[in-house]
Amino acid sequence: MTTPVRQAIGLVIAVITIPFLAIGLVDPLEGGVALIVAGAFIVVTRLVSRLPVPRVEWIAWTATVVVGMVTIAVAYVMWRDGTTGPGRDMPWGLGLLLVLYEVGVAATIIGGVIYVVRHVKALREAASNA
């Protein structure tokens, strides 16, 4: 059982995490940095509040970070080889990776909202037991 203070702090950090996750929607390069920062917030929230992170959040976060890294690597190789760049169409494979990344970020945001709801419920339960 965690204290209401820990739960309240966890709630605040969980709410702060959501905008960082939303910035992750930008693209894998700039948004990926925000996504990694959000991952650190998720870990800190878990350690402070001791409430388990929803599976949809941590699994989607992990998969999205991996897809983002693969997307950046593929885009770099394509750019280096001259396959893509300014004035050229985006290859379908790269477009597919970008769509997968965006879907992963959206799933992570959904998990983040579920985590906020979980914190609110735990805080209400602690208040009613006090």
C-alpha cells in the first residue's frame, strides 16, 4: 500500500508525461527524444507511486522506440544512397515505418491516459479509506 502523498506525486508526474508523449507524434527523430524522456518519467512515476504501469503503455513505448530507431537508420541509409531526399518521393517502406511509429506513439498515449486514471482511482480509494 502506498501513501496518498506518493500517489499524488505519481499522479502529477503521470500527467506531465502525457505532453511529452504527444510531442513524440512529431517524427522519430525529434519526437523520439521526447518519447525517451517520457519513458524516464514513466519509470520515475512507477518508482514513486508503486502503481504498476499499464501493459499497453510500456509495451507500446518499447516497441515504438525500437521502430523509431529502425526508421531513423533506414532513412539515413536511404538518404546516403540517394534513394530519398529533397524533391523525391518517399519510398513505401519508409512510409510504413513512419505510420507504425505514429500508431505506436498513439497507443503509448492511450496507455498514459489509462495510467493517469489508475492514479486518480488509487488516490480516491486512499482518500475514502482515510
